[in-house]
Amino acid sequence: MAFVIVTHLSPNRHSLLDEVIARYTASPVKIAEDGAEVRADTVYIMPEGKILTIADGKLRLRDDDPIQRERKPIDVFFASLAEDQGENAVGIVLSGGGGDGTLGVKAIKERGGITLAQAGNGTGPRNPEMPHSAVASGLIDFAEPVQSMPERLLKLRDGRGALGALVVDEQDLHHAHEARQAQEKIARLLLNRTGHDFAGYKSKTFLRRVARRMKVVQLFTFDAYIQHLKDDPSEIVSLFRDLLINVTNFFRDSAAFAALETQVIPRLFAGRGADDTIRLWVPGCATGEEVFSLGILMREHMDGLEVVPKVQIFATDIDDEALSTARAGRYPDALLSGLGSERLKRFFRRDGGSLVISKEVREMCIFSPHSVIADPPFSRMDLVSCRNLLIYLGGDLQDRVIPTFHYALKPGGYLFLGTSEGVSRHSDLFAPVDKQNRLFQSRDHGGPRRLPMAYEPASSRTRQDHAEKGREAYGVHLRQRIELQVLERHTPGHVVVTHDGETLYFSSNTERYLQIPQGAPNRNIFDLARREFRADLRAMLRQTTESREPAIRQVLMVDRGGEDSVMVELSTELLEDAGTQEDLFLVLFKPLGQWRPKAATGTAEAIAHEAEASLERELRDMRERLQSTVEEYETALEELKSSNEELVSVNEEAQSTNEELEASREEMQSLNEELSTINNELATSVEQLDRANTDLKNLYAATQIATVFLDRNLVIRNFTPVAGAFFNIRESDIGRPMTDLAGALQYPELEDEVRAVLRSGDAIERRLPPDRTKRHFLVRLVPYRNQDEHVGGIVVTVVDISSLAEAEQQQKVLISELNHRVKNMLAVVVSIANFTKKTSSNMDEFVDRLIGRLNGMARAYSLLSGSEWSGVELRDLLHAEVEVFGADRVTAEGPALHLTPEHALSLGMIVHEMATNAAKYGALSEIAGRVNVAWEVKDGQAHLTWVEQGGPLVNAPAEKGFGLVLIEGQVRSQMEGEIETDFRPDGLVLKLSFPLKD
């Protein structure tokens, strides 16, 4: 197990990498090199200025263009890792800014890998944007602190061997049976919980997703995982989400979309007027990339038309979260890499860090939850695009879904499938348009289209069969019924076939010429025709296909006894105006009469005369009996015909009524489905609008910013609650010009500057002078831009910046005070330097004394800086100044006393001088010496006493030294206080007092 670390920063600048490498792995660390084979138990780090990928287990590096820098290097690496390692890939998103890694996690999840993201544990992540973005995508298996990730990875690695046995082995019958049973049980749990049936999914695909979830929850048998599903309903939801992961992108398989654009889309628009509607259905639409790709192609074609029909794209899926993403139409830049710059500019607009589909494409599309397996589909569609859904379905489900698509399409409609999908088992329903790019056209069988049998009760199918026969036998009008009866009774039998002999239509009177073969049902004319016709039919059909001319032959049809043989004329001809792309052919069977061999002639002359007379008699008797029988037959026939006509009339009326009801039912069903879809779309839009409106109201209330929205005529469109206090606006004022209202702001130029913004489109920001209450306001006039970026009005915002003005004033005072203090302090420093120079015997002594005194001042300055120059506590000041001389040898006693910055600087210098003198000549120069500092506050005065004890014998100096002169100067001139010194033999005592200031 190797680690590859991809980061925007070099390792020596990324503390989190150092922490991971040092604390959680003992593996050697290497800088990734191009072509390096990834070895186990090794950490590879992407070098700075490079883009890292992996292929065939080897690392690949390329230079990062400094002009167009790759901003998503982690997404790039994760995508290559997913493609190279598949289910063995593990993607971990650690601390970082932005959303890098989110799309890469999606790629790893689609390939069956494992995903982790760093979660907070009180100490991290330091930059949570990256892990938060990945977790928000719903594609993270484990969100946990870095400390627990190594143990998680080891468990995942150790569980790989146990899970490898879950792969379905078709040769191992016992194993395959066990896997099928597990799939049935899990699918039943999914059905009960989610309402969606996964029993028909391909076993390998289904169990691969199950094995992935078992790896996540660390369970290694089907029975244990099934029990876990029963105990934890949330795991059913997680498995459902994994089963719905779709691999989709904009214009995926660009060659297929190019074929769709050139071969199909122009035909969809051919002959359509402005009142017509082109209808498309995209089942399994996932997050909407395929839907919007189709919408872009349709819009591009519509741009070149003079008469533009309407276009509706119905997009359905069973994944509600994916539909929410599709409805938003918002995608990160990385998902749009397959689009050219022209399409990006034409059909997307920038919104923050994402791109949003344009309104003209979005309005074509209607998204709705819908299961293509269980629910009734749409009807009368021009195009059905279902890409990369059938590959997940087993044969039984495909046998349901493909006829569903045929029902949903109008005759001649088109079907667009993925590159690994086809309709080979349903070639009677679809004809290939471009087999390589999976474009097919719906075949018309001559009868009305019905829902697939999987969705129909047996009783309804029986009634529909009778209704279909009635519709085939009778029309609505008398002329149609007469023509249909003549065609059925008096025209020769005929069939319609394709160029390869597939039969699409049978007429009546064909039973003499066609036979049903044994075995599975077959529609091929060469298998159905009588044996004596087959060779000629094959040759004639080939001749007509090549020459496009009719072909005629006479063939003897021999009965079993050989006595009633009939000569039949076969003819084949091209069926014109068939309404389909493929050629159709009409085959006719025309009987020419019975064929009998000639009998031998010549009889005895003697017998001839007698036989002739006998035959004449018998013939006369026969004619009489025949005449009588004919008359009786004609009478019965007339009665029967009359009864039959009455029955036919009744049946015709019943069938006509049934046909109308059936047509109305189908239309109502289709209309109801469309209305339900549109209603779901509108309900979702209304819900989103209500939520956005509520969020907007709360935003208005929370920001406390007065905002007024005006149109181009300065009419009030909307305003925030706070705006009423500034402009005297009420709800009833919406729709009135703002110029009619008197405002609280002293802003006479408001109207002129609003009109200036409307003319130029440039924002204006104006700071108003303080009003009577000394409040300051900042007014911004910003153009209100519509979706087409045109200026449609003005947004007026008023912000109370009184606190900012006060802060600015305070800052000015502070700066002035600081300048004053700096000048004074520099004067003190100059004075200290001059006196130090005079009292120092050499340069080293001068430097040491001067640096010590400046350090004392610096410590006081440091304390004041930490309190933002608001003052310091006397106790803290004493501790800071005497700490270098041994804080345990100096005691401080007194109440809390807050010193102003002026007193703090002066007293800090005094304490430093006293401590320095005590360390050189006084109590602190001896080990047993001690200093006690005490203070109290009386009558607004602070009284401080410095007492030294345990030091050498003290003698009063003959004259004051520089230190004492400095101390007296600070007390009297800077602090306006008094000072008293007492040089006692056992130690110096210094008393000073000064008035306290606020």
C-alpha cells in the first residue's frame, strides 16, 4: 500500500503533510519522478510546479503552465488513479482551500474505490474548505480525523482478500447460486425501503457495488451484510446511492453526438411549423449533463431556422438528489472540459465559482422522478436518449425496457443508446440508422402501439387483442369499411418484408402460402413460406433490391395428394413512401387456377352413343336438382347475409366505440403523465422559490442594511424593512416613484446620481455628512442587471457607518497621541544618551548603560502594545522590569492599580533605574538582599515605596548621580508627582507619589 500526496504547496511549506508523514507512517518519503513505479509502503510527494498523474502503476509528471496554471491538481490525479487502479483506489481529501478533490472523489467512487475526508476533532482541519466540499457532495465513505485514518486504511487493505471471493464465477454453480440468492434478498430489502426493484440488475454489476459497501462497513459475508441491512436502514440508503452512481459528462462520446447532430436532429425539425412541438425523453438522466447536451444541440439547430417549432425535453430518474443537481443546472468548471469555448460562452454564465446553464436551454427541460421499469412511460416522442443505463440491466429487464422505448416513440422516431448498448434482440422493433454510434429508428408495424406486456393485466391484454382485430377489420367511415372488405376478400394475399426477409405485415388470405415452422416464433419470410416458394422468393427479393424494379415468377404449388395443385404467380416490388429510412418490399401471392394433366382420348364407337344419351339424362336431372339447391341456397344465403349485416353493423358500432375509448384512454394516460411531470417540476420550483424567498427575507432582516430596488423610472419595486426608517417607505408605497417620498437622509443629489447610474451603468458610492444625531451613512447606487446583463433598474443601499466614523476619529486621536509620545520619548532617549555619555568612563560602559535603559523602556512599550495602549497594571509593569534581576527577590504588595500610558512609560523607566542600581550597588548585589515594593491609593494619589534590605552598607552620596536625576525628572516633570529618598545604612528607601489620571 503506497501513498501519493498531491498538494498545491511544497512539503517544507505544508505543516499538515509534515504531521502526516512524521506521525502516522514510518514509510520512506520520496519526491515523485516521472516514470517511477509505485512501490508499497512508500510516500510520494508531488514536486512543486508539476502536475502528477498515474498510468499502468507508474507516476507521470508534466510541467504546470505558469500562465494557465492547473487549479485542480488533486482532481486530475484522482481521475487518473480511478482509471488506473479501479476498485483498489483510495482517495483522501485533507485540509486545503477551495473545492479541489471533489470531482476526483466522484471518479474514484464511480470506479468502485474508497473515499475519505478529514473531519474536525478540535484541532483541525486548518483549512476545511476542501474536505467540507467533498463531504457535501455525498460521495465520501468515511469523514474522520487524520489520527484514525491509518487504522481505517489497514482494515480496508486486510479486507480485500475476503471480499475477492464475492466476484461471481459463472463456472462455480454453487457460488453463482449463492450470489443470486443474495442478490434477490438484498433487492427485496431495497424494494421495501426505496420502492425501486434492483432484482433485474446484472449480477456482476450489482454484487460489485454490494462488495464495495461491504468493504466500507467491514463485513465479509453476504449473510452478515444482509443482517446489517435489516438492522441499519441507513445502510440501505447508502447502498441505494452507490447503485445509482452514473458515469456521465457533457457530450460524452463526442463522435456519437456528432452523428446525432448531423443524421437525426435535422430530420426532427423537417416539416415542422411554429405550432408543432418536438418531444424528447431522457430516462436515467442522472445529474443532467446528457439532457443539457441535447438541449444545446437543439438550440444550435434552432438558431439557423426561420420558423422555429417548440422543443420539450422530458428528463427522468429515480435519484432525487441527482435530479436536484440537474434542476439547478450548476456545474464546476472541471465538468465542462468537454465543451468548446464558444459553447461555454453561448450557453453558460458565470455565477461565483460555478457555471450555470443558460435560461433558453433550461426552459426546454422538465425534470421529474420516474422509473422506466415500473411506471408507464411517455408516448408520441420524437427521440428517446438512454445512454449507459441498459449496461446495468439484465436480459429480462432489457426485454421490458426496449419495447417501452418503442411504445414511447412515434412511428419513425429515433432511439439513441450508449456505445456499449444495442437492440439486437429487438431488431423487429428498431432499424439501425448508424449502428456504430448506436442510432436506431422505430419500425412501424401497421397497428397501434400498446404498452409492453410487462405492465398489462392479462384481461386487459385480451380485450386489447380483440379491439386491435376490430380496428384492423373496420374503419370509421363507410367507404373505408367497403374498401377494407374488398381488400381482405378479393385481393391476393400479400406481406411486407425488409431487404433481409424480416416480415413486418401480413394480409388475409396468406394461410395457403405460409406455414408456421416448429420451434421458437420466427418472422422471416424464407422460413414461413412453403418450401416450393423459398428459392424463388430469395432470388426475386435480391433482384428487386438491386434493380429497384418488380420481379414476377410462376410457381407450381403442389398439394399433398397431388390432385389439386395450383399455379401461383409470385411478385415482389419496392414499397414506395414507406415513411422509414430502410427499404420495404411488397410480396404478392396470386393464384392462376388448378393444374391437371391431360387425360387420354378415344372410346368404342358402339358405346359412345349410349353413353352420350345416359350422360344427357343424368346431366338434365343433375341440372334440375342443382337449380333447386341453388334457389334454396340463395334464399338461405340472403337470410344469412341479412343477419350477418345486422351483426356486422352492431359489432362495427361496438368496435368503433371501443376504439375511440381506447384511443382516448391512451391520450389521457399520456396527457396525465405529462401533466404529472410538469406538476412535479412546478412543485419543486415553487418549493425552491419559497425557500429562496424565505432566505432572502431572513437575509434582509439579518444584515440590517437599508436597501431599495427601483426600476428604470425610479419606481419602488421592493425594499428591506430597515429602509423604512431612512426613506419613510411603507408596503403601500411599492409602485410609487421614489421622488414622491420625503426621506430622512440629507441627500439632495440622490435623483440626479440615480439617473447618472442608469445612463452609464457604473456604480456610485457616496459618503454623506453626519446628520443631526451625529450619525454617518454610506450610500451605494448599483445598477440592477437582468439575466441578459442589461440595466433594468437601480439598487440603493444605505449603510450606517457611525461606528466606522468613530473608529476613524479614534484612530486620528491615537495617531496624534502616538506622535506626541514618540516625540517625548525621543527627547527622553536623547537626554538619557547625553547624560549616560557624561557619566560613563569608556565606550563599553556607555553602551551597556544605554542599552539597559532602552530595554527598560522597550519592556514598558511591549506591555502597552499588548493592551493596545489602553494602559497596564502596576503589578505587571513591576514584574516585567525586575524579571531579569530575579523576580523571586522582589516582592510587590498593593491593590490593583491601572496606569495610563504616560505613567506606565515613566514608572517603567524609574523601576528599571532602581533595579539596575540595586543590582550594581544595593540590595540585589548580595545573595541575601531583598527589595520590597508597596503601594496604596489615597485621595486620588498613588503612593509607592521602594525598600531595599540585606545589601551592603549604604552611605549617602556626596552628589546626585545620573540615575537619581533621571528618576526625579520623570516623577516631577512627566508624572507631576513628588519624590523622597532616604539613604539608610541598612538599605535605600524611595518614596514617590503622583496623581492618578483617567
